[in-house]
Amino acid sequence: MNDQLISSATVAASAHTIKPLFRQQAIEHLGNKQYGTVLLARPVSHLFLTWLFLAIALAIVAFFIFFSTTRKAQSQGVLLPTSGVIRVMPGQAGVIAGVRVKEGQAVRAGEVLFVLSGERSSTNAGAPQQVVSSLLKSRRDSYDAELQQSRLQSRQRMAAGQRRASDLAAEIARMDGQIALQQRRITLAEQSYQRYSDLHATHYISSAQLQDKQAELLDQHQRLAELQRIKSASGRDLATTQADVRDLQVQAQRDTEGLQRNVSAIEQDLTENEARREILVRAAQDGMVTAITTELGQTVAANSVLASVLPQGAQLEAEIYAPSRSVGFIKPGMTVLLRYQAYPYQKFGQYPALVREVASTSLRPEELAVPGAVSGTNGEPLYRIRLSLQRQSVQAYGETLPLKSGMLVDASVLLEQRRLYEWVLEPLFSISGRL
């Protein structure tokens, strides 16, 4: 009973202390809603965007993981024949007096391409080289006449000597016949003397008759000795004459060679003088003339390029030049994409080629095959790289157009292929020693 009194007193005290914010009727009214309980619905677009952003994030990650790109080294160069371009250059300065070829004309080795005049005029002597040529021709003609006269005289002297030698040889032959005949006479005289000696022994003939036969035998021996003496003299004369003929031949040869040397020296001087007057520039090899840079009447310097000759049947190759910062990883066999400046790649595309050769020494810009083929080098040394073209032509507007020597090209050498995440993480890989 006491507990109930205490609880009632506590509740009465609490009710008397805490007063509600709203009236009891208002609270009861809020519990009775006309349209039911209010629900907060999440918009559908929020879920869609969440999945969309997630898919994009996954796609980006996959792109970085699976997609790869190639590092390229950019270079510039020019198209050249594989056997090189033959530069047509004069040996000395002069004025173009004749142009014997046209652009694109096929020529043979040794064919005259240009004629240069090196004639210099003088107010006192007119054209001095022409005067010198006239004087040299006069001296040459004089030496020619002297040479002909010397040859004629030599032939006459040698003919006379040969005739004398022939006469002496014939005389010696006659003397041989006379000697043989005289020997027969001696034989007969000896036989006759022997018979007379036998008769004298039998006292059939007198001693005087025997002495006559002996004198006759001695006379025949004397005649034989005289014939032999004449033969010996003729032999000596023949030997002397033959020696004289040989000396005449040697002297004539010596005189002829001396005069011919003089004529040759004058011919050389005349040729050099004429060469200075008129210079013939010839083709060194069969091919096609291109890039003619001179006109009739133009003054050209020594060793200046008048034209170029493309060797017959030569294939074109690309010769590109890379700075030292780009050449380190370029090796034979690598693929290169070429862009011909004459055919913009935006419209006509790029053309593949292969690295054939990489030079081991650098070149200065002025040493390039075509000076000015590479721009923006600032004097930096360049390395020559030769490329083998897969095609010798380009496709343009439905036509096949042949490539031409001297065309400038831009090249992209495909060095290495990496995935994107490797490029992004390259600094970390470098630190860890993987690159």
C-alpha cells in the first residue's frame, strides 16, 4: 500500500515537472495519415552512373595493361640509286659553249654531255690560246716534214749500202767460181808437170822444157793466190758495208725516235692547249641524265656540278641521317616507315622499308650526299642509315608513279614496342634496374 502511494506520488511529480512540446491531440492527429507512410526512393540514374564509371575505370586499367605502343626515331633523308649518283663536273673553269643532252636522256659511257670554252681574250693578241695553237701546229708540221725527209734519206742510204753489199756478195760468189776453176787448172798443171818430170827422167825431154812446165805450175798457183786475195778483200768490204747498213738503221731509228719525241711533245702541248680552249665533258657510265644545272653561255667553276647521271638499271634506296642521340638502338633489319615529301602521307600514306646498313662513323652536314637533305641539325654530326625500299613507286589517284632520285623523305624507325603501363612505370623500372 505504501509502495503504490510512493509510485503514484512519483508519477504525479514527473507529470507535473515535464510538459510535452505538442498537445496530445496534435500528436494523435499525426499518427493518422491520409496517404500512408512516406518512402524516400533512390533515383535510377545514380546506379547507372556508378556502373558506368566503374566500367570506364576497368577499361582504362585494361587499356594500360593490354594496349602497347612503339617508340620511334625520327630522321630525314633522300632517295638515291643503290650504285650512287654520278656527278658530272668539269676539270677547270670555263663558259658553257654547248649542251649536248636533255633532261632524262639516256647516254652511253664516253658520250659528250657538255662543251666548255676556256678561251681567254687579250687586247693585244686577241685570243692567245688560238695563237699558241697555230704556232704549235706550225712546229708540228715542220717536225713532220723533217721526219719524212729523214726517213727518206735513211732509206736511200740504206738502199745504197744494201746494193753495195749485194754487189760484193755477188763478186765473192764469182771469185769462188774463179778460184774453183783455177784450182782445176793447177791440178792439170801439176799432172802435166808430173808427166814432163817422168819424161825428163828418161831423158826424153830436156831440162828446159821441164822448167817451163814448172814455171807454168807456179804461175797458176800465183793466180790462185791473187784470186783468194781479191776474195778476202771483197769479204772485208762486204762486212764493212753490212756494218755500215746496220749503223745506218740504228742511226735512222735514233733520228726518227728523236723527231717523233719532238712531235709527241708538240702534240701534247697542242692537246693541252686545245683542252684548255675547248673542254669536252663526257659521261663516265651508261645511264640517264638528270638534274641539269647549267645553261648555254653560263660561266662555271672547276669541279662544279653540271648534271647528274643515274646509272642504268639502278634501284633506288633511301639514305637517311640520324643524330647520335637516335642511332644507338637502330640495327639492320628494323622496319622503317617512310613519308615522301612529294606525296603527303596524310593523303598517300606511309611506305615500309628495312634498315640495310648503319654507318659506324659520323658525317658532317656538308659531307652528305645531298647537302640540305636534313634540316635543323645545327652542325650536329649525323650517322648515315641505308634503307631497302619494298616498293619503287607510290600509288596516287589510281596511278602507279615511280619514285625519283633526290626525293626528300621523312622516316620513322620502329625501335621497340611496349605496353602503356611500362611507359608509365618506366621511371620505377629504371630505378629497379629492369631497363
